[in-house]
Amino acid sequence: MVVRKEFYVEEQAIVIEAFTELAPTYEEAVDYELQLFWGVGYDDFVSRLLGMLEISPGDRILDVATGTAVIPRRLAARPGIDAHIVGLDITPGMLERAQQKITAGAAARPPELICASAMQMPLPDDSFDVVICGLGTHHMDVAELISEVKRVLRPGGTFVMADVCANAFWRSPMGVLMLRVLIAYYGWMLRRSASKPSGSGFEVCGLKMTEHRAEAEIEAFKHVLTSAEWRDLLQNMGFHCQEMSEIPALRRIFPGGLILKAVANGALPV
């Protein structure tokens, strides 16, 4: 595992703290949250994402915001796969957990892990055939992320993404008001929990939150895009969106899910 702490940025410190705390139970927590939001388990969600991939012999595959390397491990376990797989994440604690699982899995060609920011990747231009990002875009500046994805992808390379997305209600006047109230409530609960023992946390909409996780989710609201906003952004950043499907939320106040596949068109627009 290559650790490159010089690529950390101050704005992501809270994300590192939140996911360091979450690392031991990350996969269980994500499964619970996806079931709550969409009625879809984590395993099924990853299967839908990987179902969009077409992998050729010798491909170089990068999984951004890899977490505990669920996606790289699933890919490496495919029979007869001949690909170089890399998982990148900014949180050392998540990658330590990932490395333990990779070692226990004993894949014939285990994934490589790199600790770095996805918005400033220590990777050469045009170095990957496929870039994947599952459930990570809402914790990053999306335009900066896509710019880096475009840089490291070869022309004609594939970007596959799956994450939460804003629905029509979130963009309605009532939805905007609801989000403002929710963010204010998060802030009030954070201030209230500060007087309690460290790590006690609180619960919002069925989600158990530590202080760091709540702060990370508050910051994430502004990065959640609609499917139309994703399509426009990708087009403006030099991608052609080939496939896109949404997973409906079980309640209007929850974000929906979005899975898409896009192809890099060539040089990054100036």
C-alpha cells in the first residue's frame, strides 16, 4: 500500500476523521443505509455498478474512493480476469481495513492500494482504461473530481459512477426549505452532542451519526447533483454519457440513487 499524505487537503480532514471512525463497520453501515434509502442492499448495488463494466485483457482499472476495497476485491475475484486493479482512498484507516481483506482473500492478482485525494491523484495522465467511483462523489468537489478522472483516463476510456442523487423534490422550493431545516437540525444536534461524552453521537432519519460523520454529511449536501446536472457536467468536461439509470428513494426526503457510464472524448476542454 502506497501512502501519500502530502496530497491531503485541509477541507477533507473531517471526511478522514469520519471514515476512520466508520472503517471497522463500514460495509455493514452502508448496507443498512442503502436498504433504508432505496430498499437495495450493498451487494446488489455493487453488482449493478459492475454490470456496466466491459473489461478487456490487460486493462488498468482505478476505483476512486475505494473505502474497504469492496469493488476492487469483487473485480479481482472474477474468474480469469487479467487486469491491473488499483484502489485509491484518502482515509488510511479505510485502506488498512481494505488491505486486511485483500490479504485474507488471496486473489491471484491482488489490487494495489494508494492513499491520496481523488481531487489530486498522484497518477500519470492517460494511465487507466476504466475509472470507477461508488458512493464517493458526494464527499468531493464534483467538478475537480471529474477533471482528475478525465486526466488519468486514456482517450476513449470509461468512467462508471454510482452514488446518491438529488431528486425533483430536493430542487423544489419545499425541498430546498426541507434541506435547510435538516442542515440546521444537524448543526443543533452537533452543538447539543458536544456537551455529551465523546463518541455518543445521535440519530437523524434512522441514521446513527457520530459528530464527525454528521459534519461530513452536512458538507456533502452541496455536492449531491440531479441526473440532469450530472449529464450536463460530464458533457462540459469532455465525456459522452452512454448509460444512466436512477434508483428511486423510498421516501421523498431521501436522496435517490444514480448509476451511470460515460466515455472520455479526448483532451480535457480548456
